Amino acid sequence: MQGSAPMPQAPIHELIPLQKSRGGRNVVSARVLWQFLGVGTEFAKWFTRRVEEYGFKAGEDYSSFVAESTGGRPAEEFAITLDMAKELAMVERNDQGQQARRYFIDCERKLRELVQGPALILPTTYKEALKQLIEKEEQREAMEQQLALAAPKVAFYEAVAVSTNCVPMRAAANVLKIPGVGRNKLFEMLRVDGILSKNNQPLATYIKQGYFEVELKTYEPGPKGEKGAKGTRLANTTRVTPKGLGWLQKRYKPAA
């Protein structure tokens, strides 16, 4: 007997619907995203761990509420911003995460287009012109609020986009924005704190914790026949993972 055909998958905007919070922000359900990503960990433990790992803040990145009871114990739910949703999707490192991240990026693009918008159709009456002006202004104010809230994390996502999951130390320094600390100073700080070895390679314990990865590349030291050239060599490059960026932000956050 032949197996039944697989059920067609619903569009992602139906699986992870965008909603408006009471404050007018664009949010999604953390539990719905968790289900879409296929996370094996229990929802509450997964959400708590991600908040601690990446420093998400209540009221800024997410808000909690108690879902209506269906007979059992009411469950605590979370509404999360698009930026937080995008980061949670990215760090899962699976196909669902990539699909969700692209979806959230597309949502942001469409929200920006709402503000810029196509050329307006000219109104024919004063009443229509006034209504159009009010609607446009309300859309602009709502989007400016959303973008302002997301601004502190824009650099983080742009840096992560440099590679699949990791960024070089120069980009990490730019994201961390520690006063007076660039690429070389960051390397020095990490060596002094015993996180990197003398050759700027992360210690095994920090690699195991998912804070760093080491990229191996081959290179030619010089044209063939040049004095001192010894053929193809291997170079190690230390890169910081998204989890590592969050960890470094907490570790080196300037005192208020």
C-alpha cells in the first residue's frame, strides 16, 4: 500500500504571522517561531537560555503575557520584535532558521516600503487629500518608532551577514563598540584575559562553548622562485560566533 502524499506546507506568513502589539510594534509569537524552527528543547527552557545567552531585554526585545487557559494551567507567552526573531532564527543553524530569517528580512523591507511608498495617487477632493495625509503620517511615525528601537542591533546583523555564522575580529570590535578598542586592542584584551593564546587562537574551552571558530585557509607566501618562498602554507583565522558576540558584549560592557 502506497503512503499518503505529504500535506502541502502553508505559506510562511501564515505559519509565523506578523502581529501588532498594543504599542503598535510589529511582533511575532516566540512559541510559534520555536515550533517552526523545530527546536527539540522545551519551549520555556529554550527561550530562557536564549535570553540569557544573547542579552535580550524585557520591554525592549520582548514582552510577556499569559495566554488564555483552555482548561489547563495558563501558559506564559512572549511577543518578540522582528530583530529578536531574526537573531533567534539565525542561531539555530538549520534550514528552517534560514527560511525564517529571510522572511523577517522581507517583512522589514516591506515595512520600510510602507514609509517610502510609491507615488501617491492624487486626491480629487480636499477630504481625500486630508485623509491621505493623516494615514501617511501615521505610517511614517509607526515605522520610525520601530526602526529607532531596532537601531542598536543593526550593526550586529550586518556584521553577522559577512559570513554564514561568524565574523572576523575587526568586525567584532566594530559591533562591540568598546571605547578605544579596535581589532588589535581586542586581540590583546582577549590574550590578557586568557581567552586567546599568544598566537591569537581561542582556547579549546571557548571553542567548545561556541564563542569562537577557527577558519583554516591556505596561501602562497610569494611568487614561485622568490627568496624565502616555501610553497603553499596554512593560516588560521579566529572568528567570533553570534553567541560569542553576545558573550563578549556582556563581559566587556562599559560600566554605566
